[in-house]
Amino acid sequence: MNYLPITLLAYFFNAASVLIDKALLTTRIPNPLTYIFYISLVSLLALVLLPFTSIPNPLVITLASISTLLWSTAALLMFHAMKIGQASRVIPVIGTLVPLILLGHSLQTGSLSIEQMLAVLLLVLGLILLTFFSWQGKFSKRELFLEVGSAILFAVSYLFLKQAYLQDDFLTVLTYSRLILIPAGLILLVFPVSRKIVLAIDPTRPSFKIFSRVGLLFVTGQLLGGLSEILITFSIALASPALVNSLQGSLFAFLFLFSLVLNKPFPKIFQENLNPLTISLKISGIFCIGIGIYLLSITNTG
């Protein structure tokens, strides 16, 4: 099965999720721990697949569980970075670092062909061009630490996940990788401090009610993000994590197109600088991504 259309669809859903997160960041974002808690709840929907799987060996459960815990920690660091830095910059920085880290690993293992490595570099270049002006502004040491830490944990989580997929089938790995979220979620509910945060019952903080218009928007974003992550993990089961993550440039191409549509009705949230230089860089970035996708489509993607 070809992983390319699956990965592109995943990043399309991810772009929609990011736009919702951006809207919440512009208005009132919940505590990052709230994001992780509800992402975990969405991920637990995978447990309905349990009857259709076989019981994996302890190695698969260990690899899959470590991958999930690393991914969740990486997401927590990313949301913290979005709280203290520029949200429009955090995601591009992490999105660029992850495929570069995975590319470095692939160079060591020799798992990519020359054509595939060239495609990855073009896709990362396209990502940088698409997000060039988002990188401006002063980086605080804490923001940079959170972004680098998040990128490393995301990359390593995908490597563990790939190893799990080499041992067992997709549905089994996906389902059992979510079991670790049950005790993790219970821990958040047991301690009073974290329970007040994730259930939004802390009177000292801005209110965030899950059964509200903002809450519905939040849940929709997490559902789209969860669906995106499932499709990305499926793509990783089919191909190298470096190839899958290098396609993150398509996410920002989708974001650019979405922003053009939403710029006028929501100028404060989805403002897009449309001067000639910005447009030229973004078109160049999309062009690089198009070439990179073409190169991947004509190479052995198995």
C-alpha cells in the first residue's frame, strides 16, 4: 500500500487541528495538561479494536508503550512552548527538527536511497521556505529548550513505534500502544492539582468548560488531531519515519491555503502577510514540496 496519500491526508487533518488550536491560543488556551488529557481520551477510542487483535509479545507492548509515553511528553513540551513563545513559530521549528533528526538516523542506518534522501531535503527546504517569516523574533532559552526537547522526543517515539510495527501488525500495535494511557489518565485524575486542571474546576484560572462552544471547538480539534496521528502511525507502519515526517511541509502548505480563505472573516486570528516576498517564498516552498513528493512517488517506498 502506498503511504503517500495516507500521509498527505493525515497532514490535511492536522492542518485543520492546528487552525483550531491557533484560534484557541489567540482567545483562551487551556492548560497544556488539559490538551494531553483529552488527546489521551481520544486515543483510547482505539481500544474498540481490541477484539480484532491478537495478544502481542512483551517486547511489542514495551516498544509501543514507550513510543506513546514519549509522544505524549513531546506534545506536552510543544504546548508549553506554544504558551510562552509565538505559536506560529513553535510548530514550524519542531516540524523542521523532527525530520532532520530522523534523516540523521536514516543516514546512520542506511535505510534510505539517495533519491529518497534528496526528496527529504527538498521537503524540509520547502517547509523552511513556507514558514520562513515565522522564525523571526527573539527565542528565549526556555522556548528553544522546549522545542528541541519536543522534537527529539517526537523523533525517538516514531523510531520506537517503527520497531514495534516490524514485530507485529498495525491494529495490534496501535491498540496496545494506547493501553498505557489508562493508568496515565487515572494518575492525572487522582492528584487534586492535576484533576482541577484537566477538569477545569480551578476557580483561580480562566474558565474552560468542555460542554461549551469553546469546549466543542477544542474537542473537534483533538478529534481531527487524533485521526491525523492514527493515519501518520499507519504511514510509519508502511514506510520510514524519516520519509513520513519529511512530508510535514504539506501541513504548512495546507495551512497557507486555509489562511488565505480565513484571512478576511477572521483577520485577528488567521492574518497572513501577502507581500510579494512572502508569496514568492511560499510558492517556492510549495514547489520544493511538490518535487519532493514526486521523487518519493517514483522511488521504492516500501
